[in-house]
Amino acid sequence: MKTKGRITAALAMAAVLPLTFTACSGGASPAAQEVKTLTVLDSYNNEPDKGILQASIDKCAAAVGVTIERTTVPGKDRMQTVLQRSSSKTLPDVLMLDNPEVKDIAETGALAPLGDFNVDTSPFAGNSLDAVSQDGQVYGLPLPADTLGLFYNKDVLAAAGVQPPKTWDELKAAAAKLTTGDRYGLALSAAATYEGSWQFLPFMWTNGGDETKLDSPEVKEALQLYVDLVNSGSVSKSIVNWTQADVKDQFVAGKAAMMINGPWQIPALAKAPEVHWDSVQIPVNKPGQTPTAPLGGMVWTVPRTGDEAKQKKAAEFVACTGSEDSQMSLGKARNTVPVRAGLQEKYIQEVPAMKAFTEQVGNARARTGKLGPEWPKAATTIYTAVQLALTGGASVDEAFARAAAS
């Protein structure tokens, strides 16, 4: 999850922009009209992801018989661009969104339900559809997904006689034993951003905590784990400022023996062959709990442009991106997990380094699954509470109440 959610600011902008998510003027194209070109907007604007996605786009464009006119924007500008293009009635035929954004945009009426075009979404039933569904309708097909796991330096753990931790007690013990000199046992991001919330969710959810009740004992236990790790000296106090990229840099530089991070960091790790790493699922508080992490990833959607023929062809394109071939090819190229049912075992065989992340995705949850468009408020409360507890602004017992009040 490289860029997680700027929907709050986007919706605030929506309140002041004279925009409506309505059909373009000029009427719909005749149903029989041949569609030769589709416009696509996505946020894979940097290499190698831009080229990898282009290959996937080209394959599906050929399959449905169209030429693609592609526009890319940085992820941080995606929502602003969507709002501006909606205001000017120039939404693309196919639109990429981050999965937490889908419910918000669908709620405005800007997206066409894929069921209107008889797109088969049943192979994606379960957690992968939670984030793209609203009021019983499915509004997009997910690209292969990402999530979080625990990376560890195999050489460092072996030298210290430490096994990859499976529980919180083992995590604390391992982190303490692996901390020496300028090396911390564990690195993670607790920044005052959605990245900070994203990294806290595995500990909160795995322990039975819930975003609908952030002052529960289960949520406070997860926050206490963070505080214990920092107070023991096993985790740097600087995590309140670290992005996930910063965490990766600490791990690669040998300043952290373990890190919480996602598979999008694997290409960077490949550039440091001296770092021999492996990964496991996020440790649980008590044996028997199921490691539960957030489901990250992008989604292809079909905006309501008012051109019925193009919307139908766009839906064909989106359906193609959900095919077994498309999911496997893109997943292997980007170290992301195919979410079409029945592909996971084959994927692990072909990309064994992704075994833990594939298992983690199987139990992952959509951030908007329970709160829908209200999720950004909860995410803000979470990272604010974490900051308060780690900087001494509030006790663990008071942190979430203080955060919610502010």
C-alpha cells in the first residue's frame, strides 16, 4: 500500500467545487456503434509499475478490440484529478481507484455497477469484493492485492538464535534480543498519516479490535504493544515520523533486524542482495488468533460517462483484467497477490517469496468494509491516538478518547 487514502480532502473539495457526477451532455452513443478507442486514467506513473501495467492494459485492449488512450497521474493527485474531470464532464471510460475510494465515489453515482453489464464477479467473492461493493452492487474489479507482513533478516536472526516470532510476546522478546548498538530489533511506521493507521490495523484486528469501537480493551492492548516496544528501546522513537519507505531504508541499512512492511518493497530489497530476508505473517497476541491485516490494492471501475456503447466496452475491458492470465501476470510482475479464486496455490509455487503475503491476503479485510465512507474519520482517530501514546501526549487508556475528541 504505497499511498493510502486522501479521500477526506477530496470530499472536502467536492463541497466547494460545482461538480456533479452525471452523464455527459450530448446523449448516449447508439448501441450498435462500434467502439474503437477507450480512455483510461490510472496512477501508475512511475517505472517499473507504469510499464508493467501498460503490458497488462495492452493485452486486454487487444482482447476486446480497442485502442487505449492512457493518462497517468501521481497517486497523491488522483482524487483531485477525478473531481476536476467530473466537474468538466471528462471522466475516462475506465478509471483506476484505490480500494478505499470506491465506496465514496460509488455513493455519488459516478460509477456504473458492473452487474449492469453482466460482468461475472463471482470469482472474487469474499474479502476482495468488500471494498468495491456498495448497497449490494459491485463497482469494480480489484487488481492483485497487497497487504502487510513481518520481514526479517535471516542472517541476523540466525546469529542471535532467534526464530521468527509468531506471538506478541515472542515479538517483544525477539526485538529486545536483536537490539544492539545502532540496530533496533523492529521497525514500523507510526506516522500521523493513513500509513500509520494502516500499519496499526493488523495488531488491532488480529486482537479482536474493531474500528467501530476504538476504545475497547482489545484496541488498547494493541496500542500498549506499541508503547512497550518503544519504551523497551526495541523500536526507535522516530517511528512517529517514519513512512513505510523510511522503514524499508532502516531495514536495508542494517539498522533494523525486522520490519512491518508490504511486498511493494521487494524490488528495493532485490537491489540489496547482501540482505538475506524472509517474511512471515503478522504475529498474533494469543495462539489461535487469525492474523488479520488490511487489504490493499487498486481497482478498475467504469464511470458513468453517458456513452452507453463505451461503457459496455469499458466493462468488457475491466472483465478482462480479472481473468486468470491477467491476474497471474500482473501479480508476478509486481509482487502482488492474485485475488481471483483458485490462483493462490499456483502463485505461491511460482513466486515462493510471496507465500506469507498470499496467506495474509487470504484473511485480509477491507478498511471500508464496516464504516464505508466514514472510514477516513476512524483512520484519523487511530493515527492520532498512536501519536499521542508514543509521544507522551496521553496514556494508552486515554489516547483514543482524546484523539476522537480532537
